[in-house]
Amino acid sequence: MEAAETAVCLVVKAVVLGARWAARRRRLCFEELADLSGELGQLRAENVALRDTLELQAEQIAHLRRRLRQANVRLPYSPAERLRILWCVEYFGIPRRQIPEHFGVVRSTVWRWLRRLQDGVGLCGRKCQASVAKTSEALARLVWEMASANPQWGRRRISLTLGSLEIFLAASTVRNLLMRPRPQPVGAAGAAAKAPQDTKPRQIVARYPNHVWSVDRTRVMRWGIFPTWVLAAIDHFSRAAMAVKPLEGPNAGWTMEGLEQAFRRHGAPKHLITDREGVFTCDAFRDLLERWQVRQRFGAVGQHGSIAVTERLIWSLKHEWLKRVPIIRGLDHLDVVLGEFTQYHNDWRAHSTLDGALPALVHAGQPWQPPERTAKRAPTHIERRLFSTAKVTAFRLPEAA
């Protein structure tokens, strides 16, 4: 890799030196033509000047077209384009202050390209050799030690103190070092490398209905002041809501009863994903899963989104449904509201993860094919239903029932 980068750097230097030699040869050609007397010498000089003018204008038009194509997105110049600009600057003797007028490139950019060549850096931005000015880890630790021992010192004071120690470090570099994370001690870096890395739990992919469920609880306010727990369970394969049920109490007994009712109605899953809430880690809950031969899996500890599929179901329940119900009058009313939401979610609501299919159809194993892009005709047999609790009108085809 280093040999290839060195070769690229040498090629770039050769291109720049070749442009300078060609420009010198061009000036000598003009001097020779100026020495010729008569109309023939004058015509030859005009011919060479016109060809140079046409070549320069062609380069300018090419760069103008590039800028027009990339008007909305600013992309960096490729190495070939940078080489061509440097060649034109050296060959035609364009002054640095006129570079923006000819190519639309800031003078500092061209200076940076030339500086990279002098420092041994190719036009791709990678160094061929290690930079001498690179700040070492030991120097970074020394800067942090000074800043910690003297909090009142600024970047300028630290830079001057390093200068008294025969170390040159600009104040801006001191600022950049202090804005980065503090470097670890020498021993801590080795210990961190030897420490075992935290491995992510194996993700279970749902292969068929009732393969993987996830379950969680959320709170809903009755009459706006009385909290009521709601159990939510969803099938990962079909995205069908297996249970959205109000609980009469917050303890594990009511949670287990609601989940067991879902097992009896839809069948028990093979895997059940929960968080580490107390109701899901108690012995009684584990006995329930063993009785139904369900394997329990846990989401990430203390992280939001560890059971993201269930949390998305809860988000839909609260934002698409319960926000449209002014007041939840009691537990029976809440049971009706949640029952209509379950029917709407499974039988009427198209799901984005399923490409618009209804979760009930996928859970029942019925085939589904997304419509073609040319399907523009509206069917005349659309079925509509108004859900009175949330005042939501849903649409579907009769054959999807």
C-alpha cells in the first residue's frame, strides 16, 4: 500500500513538472516565432495562440458543465480532475488570483493541493509517509495533564508552557486535543484490549406464525386520572396483535391470566421476548411458560427499543387510537376500545412491514401480492367500516375478510 501511494505521489509530481517544462517550451516557441520575419511567422504565432486559447476554453467549459451537473450536491474533485487543473495552471501560467475566474476553485484549495505534493501527500489525500507533525499519544496525555492540574489555564498558556519545554504545539492543536476524549493511560489501553467484548444477543428471526411473540405492558388513564395497565402481545411474523387487554391489577397474576388467554385463543408461541420487568422474571411467570413449553428471551437491559415491535404496537395504540377517544369512562369501556383496536389492527390496517398486507391474512397463511405499479383503477366493491369508539373509517376488499 505504501509503495502504491508513493508511486501515485511521484506520478503527480511528474505531471506538475511536465506541465512546467511544457510551458517553458511554449514560451520558447513564441520567442522563436517572434524572431521570424514576414507574414508566415506572424500566422504561425497566431495559430499557436489560438490553439492554446481553444484548449483553455475547452477546459473551462468542462469544469462549468461539472458544476452545473453537481449544483445541488458538492462532490470533491477526482484525482484526474485535480491533475488537469494543476496542469492548466502551470502550462498556461494562470496567476493564482485568477484561478477562481477560470475554474471556480478557491485559491486556497489549489495551494493545499500543491502543499500536499511538497509534503509527500497524493491528490487522494493520503500520506505516503508518516507526518512528522502528528501529535503522539504521550504528548496528548501531557496536554491533558497540564489542563487537569491547572483548570484556569487556557490553550495559549498550555502552548507557551510546552514551548518552554522545547515542544512546539499550536494553541489550536491544544484546543483540538482537549475537545477529544481523554487518552487512556498506558496500562489501561492494554487492559481494555484484553477485556472481553460484550457480545450482542442472538437475534431470533420469525419464520412462521406463532414462532416469535413479544409482550410488554403500558399504562392508560381512565377518566384522565386513574392509571390502568394494558397488556400488549404481538406476533413478529404476521405483525398481528395477539393480545391487547386491560388488566384489573398491576401484579403478575393479572398479567399471566391475560397472556394465558391469548395462548388458548391463538396457540402458544415457540419464543416469547420480554423485558426484565419484575412480572416477567418471577417464578410464577417462568412456571407458566414451562407449562406451555415456551422459551423466554430478554431484550437489551435498560435500553429503549429492546422490544421494538411491541413498542411500535403500543405507539399505534396510543397515537392512532386512544388519542381519538376523549375520555375512557371505565374498565368495561376500555375493554371495548381495545377490542375494536385489535380488530382494526389485524383485519383492516395495512402494515408497512408486510408491504400493505393485513396481519390477519398473513397469520392465517393466505397469499398476498402487492399491486403492480400500473394498477390505477379504483374497485367498486370496497368495504368500509366506521369504528365508533375512535371515529376511524377503515377500508378493505371483501375478499380480505
